[in-house]
Amino acid sequence: MFALDAIWWAASVRIARPLVARRAAAIFSLAQLTGMSWVLIQRFSHPGSTALFSKFAVTAVFIWHMIILPLLLLLVPALLPILAAAVVLRITRGRYKSNPAPANARRGLNRRQFLGVALATAPPLLDLSLATIAMRQLDQFRVRRFILPIAGLPSDLHGLTIAQVSDMHVGRFTSGRVLREMVRVVNEFRADLVLLTGDLINDALADLDHGLDLVRSMEGRAGVYLIEGNHDLIENGAEFERRVKQSGVPFLLDESAIVTIRSVPVQLLGLSWTRARENRDAAIAASVRRLMRQRQQESFPILLAHHPHAFDAAAEAALPLTLSGHTHGGQLMLNEQCGFGPAMFRYWSGLYSRGASRLIVSNGVGNWFPLRVRAPAELVHLTLVRT
């Protein structure tokens, strides 16, 4: 990233010929280098979510380094032939030009200067525009409702309601008013169960106490239950698990809990985050199969798994309902079938079915990355009905 920043700095100063434009390009590049340095220092020193830079500045740094610079890098191979042709044309014109340029030809230089300034300023302006859009998104979420027909649902559980809260990411980009609003809406659901499917915090354990306070503020008639996600374990997974276990918040770590709702036992099966780096899907499936040893046949089971690929093993085990998150709905999507979601996951947003088994993948209500495109933040409200 730093190398790309340096290359952009050199290129933008080179093509932006007027002194003012060069200075502006240099200031922007220096600001991005400083911002990225600060983000990395904060990440490795774990100071918590208190920002030295404004949230807008950090948003601009993330978008610049994770979207704009990679796009510019992808454009380089396409632009090289054009730049080479322009150089050859300039050399050829210079070789055959014998007379001094007329006065009106100097206007061509001005046009070239304008083009250079436009090329140098377009990426930073795009960055700032996307950051402005992202800032508006960070305080917004939708409520997504599903009515799920479940084969074999006990008759007394007909109409059972669940509030699924996933990927809160309490920390850098998700804080303040939006979290309070999230708790208010969850409590207005008056759901039978409130189920949190991982990534309570963004990465810093300094935010954990606040996250746990938010969970304690949520109200479910039959309880509130939590599992872990990958972001929860970034700083210190063992410490996260220890502190959540001691908090008193019901935390299912490869464990199950029986909740009685309308005299019917409901078994919540909580899958831990699979840390395997290779053959992850196989490792997730093995974890699901181990967890299924705890299944009690007289209870209605619900699997909570942060990674949605757990659904494959869940469907093989004939589990009627799996709740997941992790994907953020694909984060950046061109449409429902094109974007990071389908490029990285088999299941990335909404409802999926396999036989009598159902999977709900939440887009998540919080943000680790500030910009979403066609993948809005959401709370999920489920109503189960008997078929």
C-alpha cells in the first residue's frame, strides 16, 4: 500500500504541471500516507476505538487504499499502450517540426495542462465523494423481515419470532447513535429470541465492554444468545472468549442451550469460529458434525454459525434452520448476482433452501469497511410458521 501511495504521489505530481495542482496532489498523497500509517499503528498498538483522525478521514483512507488504488493499478496495463502511443506521437511531431510554434499553438499546452490536472484530481475527488456517501450509510440500517415456512415445526411454535443481530462491529466505524438505535429497534420487535451471530466487536478488546453492555440492553422474551465471529478474535481470541464467558451473557462456544418457548424445548446450537486457514469448508463441516453430537431429538434445533458455509453440513444433518452472517451481503455488489458476495461465498445474503433446511444470511448491522453498494446494513426479523 505504501509503495502504491508513493507511486501515485510521483505520478500525480508529474502529470499535474501547474504548481498549485502539484502542491494539492502532494498534500493529498501525504495525508493518505499519514492516515494509513496511523491506522496501522492503531491496529497493532490496540488503543481502542478513540480516533485521532475524524471518522471521515479514516473512511477516506480505507476507500482510497482498498478501492481507488487497486482500481488504478488494474487500469495501468490498459493505459500503457495509450501512453506509449502518445510518447511516440510527441517524438514524431518534435522531429518534423521545423518552424517555431505559432502563438495560438500555446493554447494546446493549456489544454494538456488541463488534462493533466483532471487526471491527477479525479481519483482524489472520487475518494472524497465515496467517503461522503459512506458517512451517510454508517448511521443507517434497514429491517429485513422473513416469514419462514418450516416443515415439522411444532404447532406451539407457529409464529415464533426471532431478531437476528449480526456483525455489529462495535468500534472504528460503528459507534454512537446507530448502536443505540439498533438496540431500540431490537427491543421494539418484542421477539421471542434475540440471536447474535458473531462479530460483536470490530477488532479491539477495548470496545468489548461497550459491546456487552449493548447486548445486555437487548430484550428477548425467551432470552438473548451470542456466538463469536472472526473479528472478535483478531486481537486476542482467548481473551475475548474468557471475558464474554465471565460477563454473564449467554455465549455458545461449540455449545448448545435449551430454551423453553410455549412449553416446547428449542435447542440453540452455537458454532465457534473455525480457525483453519486451509480447507476451511471441510473444517467447518467437521465442526458442525461435532456440534451435532449434542443435538437432542425432542427439541426444535436452530444452528448459529457465523460463516454461512456451515449450512452445507447443517442441511446434511437435516437441521431446519441455520442463522449466519459474516458476508456483509457481499459489501460491494453491482446487482444481486454480481459482486464480492458470489465471488467469495456460496451463500451471501438472504434466504437459501436445501430440501427442508433453511438458511438466513444477514448483511449485518455494523461495518468493518465504511462503504456498502447494494448490500445495506440490516437487522433481520424472522417469523417461523408451520407447514
